[in-house]
Amino acid sequence: MKKRRNTPTKAAVLEVLTKTGKALSQDAIEAQISIDINRATIYRVLNRFCDDGVLHKVIAEDGKQYFALYESGKKALTHQHFHFKCKVCDTLECLPDEVSFTIPEGYVVENVNCVLTGVCKKCAKL
């Protein structure tokens, strides 16, 4: 990972993602940051964190991008898992189990981006 300078924007973005523990869109992150930061700067920071293996990006069925912290010790290319997007509270979270699937012979999977949509455990109890 390339050594990058720590900035107030980086610290604020990481604080929001750490505090929530869920994947968030740029808009949701921006709404929770307490300092005045340019939207383009937040987007650049999020993408650099993805490049550096700090975050991973999930693209939901509506095309909206969500960003989540990698679990400690997990590598970007080996930490492939399902995500769940709740239709009620509009959150997207990483499901805890690793992906397990089979594909037809001759195909080589390099990346998995699976988003399941429905009602999360919290909203289902309401």
C-alpha cells in the first residue's frame, strides 16, 4: 500500500465508516461528516481507500455505489462475500459468510459482486 498523508477528510470518512459498521453511499457519508468538505474530495478519498485496500466498493442494483471497510486482515481480492440491501431502511451491509458457489467448467472468477435485496433482520422485526 502506498504511504499517503493523513488529512482531516480521510480521518472524517474513516470515522463515519468505522462508527456505522455498514456500507454507506457517498451521500450518506457526506451527511454524517461534521466538517465542511467538498463532495469531489470525499469521492476521491473513497476511491483512494478502495485502491489502497482499506475499503471495498459495492454497486447495488440501482447503480448506486456503497463503500465499506474491509475486515481486519482480509485482502481485497480474497474477501469476496455477499451483500444485503434493505428495501425498508436503505442500508447495505456485508453478510458475514464467504461466498460459496459453482460455475460452469471453463470459467475463471476473478471478482464477485453479489447484492441480495429484501428486508433486513432489524426491519423485519418491526
